[in-house]
Amino acid sequence: MMPFYFQDYKEMSIAYRPSHADATYDMKYGVRAVQGGGRSSARETIGRVASGAIAKKILKLFSGTEVLAYVSQVHQVVLPDGSVDHDTVTLDQIESNIVRCPNPDYAEKMIAAIDAVRTRGNSIGGVVTCIVRNAPRGLGSPVFDKLEAELAKAVMSLPATKGFEFGSGFAGTFLTGSEHNDEFYTDEHGRIRTRTNRSGGIQGGISNGEIINMRVAFKPTATIGKKQHTVTREKQEIELLARGRHDPCVVPRAVPMVEAMVALVLVDQLMAQYAQCNLFPINSELQEPLNLEPAN
């Protein structure tokens, strides 16, 4: 008798699933895993999340840095700007519901949207917002290793990602320079700050000490409970009805994945910053030292 797990994915041995990596893996390697997709499956992210958990502990311990992500959009349900206070939002608020949205009213709307599409055998996508609080100043490098570029590469390597925005993102294109610029001031502690944060906590590819914020778009789940047109490996056109256990929306599951990748990038940058600029500082008035002594 055919094992249950293989039955769920037996169609993959016959035909390419639309919008999956089945066809491109064959085009590249000439061979592919037909039980669940192999390395193209989101199951591979378990290693990212495990290492990301360690990275978050290192960041908290050595620099007091906190990485938090939450669902800010599911299909057409969009959290209004300013509805989540990035200075005070907590992990408990995010984890208080199954969609990982810290706003209870919009969480209910998101749950309803997912349930509605699930009963029709379809799927929807959405957006994960990620913030970094208390990131050290000076992380990142000019030109090719800009901090936002490293973050974009990391989160866009996750399965089902289709878009990345940083700071003001595409909305910033509707502003003029005078509207978009983050003006500087000196706070009560003598630190240079920005009055606004449309830069998203990074300027010139280097962190400036403000809250880092980004948004990652995830496509609708590719496997749906509806017949779709596709082709077999022998190039015959057929109809395919996928089976198995599949989420109608992957966005809530993506939250810890995004946090993990952001944390891993920041740990790399923290170590590089210490080695490059803090072992032998040349201008102590401007270069803020990293406190790498573990917090009690």
C-alpha cells in the first residue's frame, strides 16, 4: 500500500504544480524531489528559525537589540498606518491570536478573510512587517554591503516572498524631498536623532540608531484545492488537482521566519562592526562604542 505521505504528493511525480519550483528544478538539475518538493519546500526554514533564535539571544544579550515581526496585511485587510506603536508593541500582543497581528480588531478581520477563502479551496497572500529596536549605530557598509541590501537578500531568500519595502518604501515616491527628509536634532542625552524615520533606521546603507523597519510581501499559497492547467514532465498538457495539507495563507507562519533572517543578518553585522570599527576607533567623539559585555 502506498504510504500516506506519498499519496498527498503523488501528483508531483506526474506533473508540475503551477507556481511551484517543480519545473525550474528540473530545468536546472534534470532531477527533483517529488515527495513535498525537497529543498524548495518551506520545511527547510526550520534551520533558519532555529539559528535565528540563537541570533536573537545574542543580540539581546550584547547590544539590547530586539527583533519583532507581525502580520500587517492579509489579502485586502490592511492595518492602517500608525495603528501599531513600534516603540511599545510586544511579543505577547503579536502572539495573542493565530494570525500574529497585534491589533485585535484587524486580527479578527484577517481570520475571517482566511476562513472565507479556505472554504472555497483557494488561497491568499499578505505582508509581514518587521522592526528592529535598539539597533547599534554603524551597522552596515557603503556600496555593495548596505544594511538594507543585506536584509533584502536575506528575507527574499525565504519561500513565497515577492516583494520588499524599506522605510517609506514605494509610498516615499509620492513625496517631495522636503516632505521625505528626516531632519536631525540633538536629544536630551546629547545624541544625534532624527525627528521622523522615513529612512527606516538606515541611511547610506548604515544604521543610524532609529527603529529599523521593513515589509515583506508573500504570495498566495501556490497549492490550492482547485483544478489547474499544467503539463507533465513529458510535456503533455493536463489538468491537476493538488492534494495534501496546505495553508490557505502562509503569512502568519512567515513571521518567525522573517524575524530569524533579520536577526542572523544583524549578528553578522554586529561582529563585523566590532572588528572593523570598534577595535581601533579613530574618532571616539563620533564612533559610538559597542557594549559587548553580556548584560546581567
